[in-house]
Amino acid sequence: TVKQKHLNDFYETPLRCTKSLLAVPEIHKLFTNCSTPILEPTAGSGAIIQAIDDVFPGKTYTAVELMDINCIKLNAFSYARDIPIQVSGPMSFLHWSPWLNEPHEIGITNPPFTIWEDIWEHTVKHTEHTFFLLRLGVLGSRKRFNFWKKYKPDLYVLEYRPSFTEDGKTDSD
């Protein structure tokens, strides 16, 4: 469903969020050693890719995006920054499969909150390491208990509360 407040539950990822994750030594090492395209399942207009490219120039990407306008922005961004991005879209990531079974060591995204579990399930099928930017509140519910029991993810907590709005406010303001 489309939320009235924000079209398609789309909130651009602040560069600082991704860069904070990339600064964690074991994650930094994974990205440094990654030799396959990095998968961005809900790419938006490329903020996560931009942050990764700022830290690790020369990587290649597979970006899947639902919205036409963001696919156009991704292609323009790819051209302007000379970053190899294979843009798949407009399409739902839930209908995506890798081209000729192309491997992806890493999947990283800030998924639409309304369908993050479905995106997760599909991402882990196609990547060795999966990183999702999610609220800590997703951990606590009876509904998700078996989900977390199955996946047992490592957690990395940001040292600050990011803003996903133009006015800089957070959900605690």
C-alpha cells in the first residue's frame, strides 16, 4: 500500500548511516574484499551506493528499484559518477532474480518498512552477507520471534538517531 505521508514508503538514506556501518572493522573488511557486484534491493536514487562509492571507489553494483523516477536518477547518477550500476527496474525486488545467476556477496539496503521482511527473505537467497537499515523496534514482537530465531543477525547500532526527512527531525522530535 502507498502511504499518504511518503510515496511508496520511500525515505532517502542519509549518507552518514551507511558510512557509519562501513566504518565497523569487520564490515569494512567484507566490502574491501568484495569482488562481485554489490546488490541494492531497494535502491531509491542511489544514496547507499553513493556512500559506498565514497569509501570504496571502483565497486560495481546491481540496483533494483520500483519507482520510474528513481531508475532515471540511478542511471544519471551512474553516468555522472562513472559508477558501474546495473539498474533493474522499474520493478519490485520481490520479482527480481539475478541475471544468469550472477553472484552477489553483499546485499545492503534501507527497505520500505511495510515490506522489509519480504525484502529480507528474498535478499538472503541471493547474497552471502545482508545488511539492512532498520529501526530497533523491529526486534520486539511476538510476530517476529521466529523470524529472528531463524536468522540470528548481528546488530550494529548507530550512535545517533538519523533523520529521514527534509526538516532534519527524527521520530522522537
